[in-house]
Amino acid sequence: MPAIDGLPPLREVIRAHDLVARKQLGQNFILDLNLTARIARSAGDLAACDVLEVGPGPGGLTRGLLAEGARHVVAVEKDPRCLPALAEIAAACPGRLTVLQGDALALDVTAHLTAPVRIIANLPYNVGTELLIRWLTPDVWPPFWTSLTLMFQREVAERIVAKPRTGHYGRLALLAQWRCDAQIVLTLPPEAFTPAPKVHSAVVHLTALAEPRYPADAGTLMRITAMAFNQRRKMLRSSLKGLAPDIEARLLSVGIAPTARAEEIGLESFCALARNIAGN
Ligand code: SAM
């Protein structure tokens, strides 16, 4: 039973298990173990944490997480072809890796995890945003995780950390920054992956705040931002018309110009409007 650093190179693992990448599963693998170790380190200290990894594939990032000292890694992989390769990693780290086969959108993995939990993943791009939104919108806050360290297409990463009056600013930025600190910690060119995708990628690190940055009812805030950004070029007095009959007065009372557009308005003002709407 080889130790983690005695396992064969990932190219050999992929060849031995015939893991030809499948586009429909978002399979763009990272084969450079220095890079996967860097991603693991960008999540912070793993020693006293459980880690949830979605989409371990042949296990490059999984090895990084274990080598960086994660207490226990729970890895959810949809593609059964990857299981033998992951079993070799589990054998090298007895008791520290649990592999669950299935769809991360369908499995409830919380029973396998002990707090504190960090979520760290090179996500399949087709389900990445949906998973992020689920993790950001649990029924109760704080959530079961303390941080998310996630690979996205660079354009999605920029939408998560965007500030007002920038092209990427929108609902995803508001959702993420309302309850988290969010920053891009690494950007990667297409060649960092095998096969190389068409786009650049970036790792975003989000840390859950103990409480939302400003008070607001989650449902009301989501409804307002959906309406405001669905028609982002329109003035708020018309995009939010259906929200309340006296919307102009409400906007003015929380200090928002009714002629302003959604992309000019910061999180604090959207939360003030949500409180105003929910309060009446
Ligand atoms: N972590 C590996 C790496 O960094 O090289 C693989 C990353 S690859 C971008 C995405 C992985 O997610 C693939 O292994 C794919 O099979 C898996 N995957 C795709 N959809 C999934 C889903 N719904 N649930 C769980 N895993 C999924």
C-alpha cells in the first residue's frame, strides 16, 4: 500500500483506468500535483477540518487535500469509471477518504461530514453555479460549511466578486457578498487542464460570515434583485414597478434615486429596500 506521495503520476492513473475525458461530465482534469497542492493551500488550514470535494475525477485535487493534511475528505463523483483510481488513494490514506458515487445535486452528504467543513472543488462547469447558489441559500445561516474554495470559468468568478458599476455586477455578486467574504485567489490558463477548455478559469475563496453583512429577509432580497437585474438597463422605478405600488417613494425613503439602474446600487441599499418592503 503506497503512501500518498508514492502513488503513480496522474497520467499513468488515467491510462491504467482508461479515463478518457467526457465533455458532458465537465471533465477537464488537473494533472499537475503542484497545482492541486496550491489550490488546497489556498483554502487555508485543513488540518482540523473535514473537506467536501465535488467531482474528484482521477483524484489530483483529492491527493492535494490529503497531502495538505485534511482530517477527512468526502468526495462525491458521478462517474463510476473514476472509483478504482479513487480507491487507490483511499487505500494510501486509511480512514481519511470517503468516496460517494452519485450526483452532487441529488445526494445529501451532510451526514458524512463533521464540522468544521470546508468545501473545495474543481467543479464541473455545467453544475458549478447551481451548486454555489444552493450552498449560499440554505434555510438557516450560518451554513454547514465555513468556506468554499471553488474553480469556475473566470467570467463566473468575476461575477461572484464584482462590485457595483462594473459589467459583471449582478445577482450572483449580491448573493455571495451578502453572507460571505469573496475573493479570487488564483487564475489559471486553459493549458492547466487536460483536455484544455476554451476559457480561462479562476479559483474563488468564500468565507461564510457569522451573520449576513446587512439585515434583510433572504426571500425579499432575492425577489428584488431578480426583478432589478432581469431588466438591468431599465431605471429601478420601472423594473421594480410590480414590487409595491408606491415604489418611487420607497426608493427615495431608503436613499435610492428612482432613476438609478440596478448596477449602480450597492448591497447595503438593496438590503435597506428589502427591509422597507418586508416591513410593510
Ligand atoms: N477534481 C478533478 C481535477 O481537478 O482534475 C476533476 C475535475 S473535473 C473539472 C469535474 C469532475 O466532476 C469530473 O470528474 C466529473 O465526472 C465530475 N462530475 C460531473 N458532474 C458531476 C455531478 N453532478 N456530481 C458529482 N460529480 C460530477
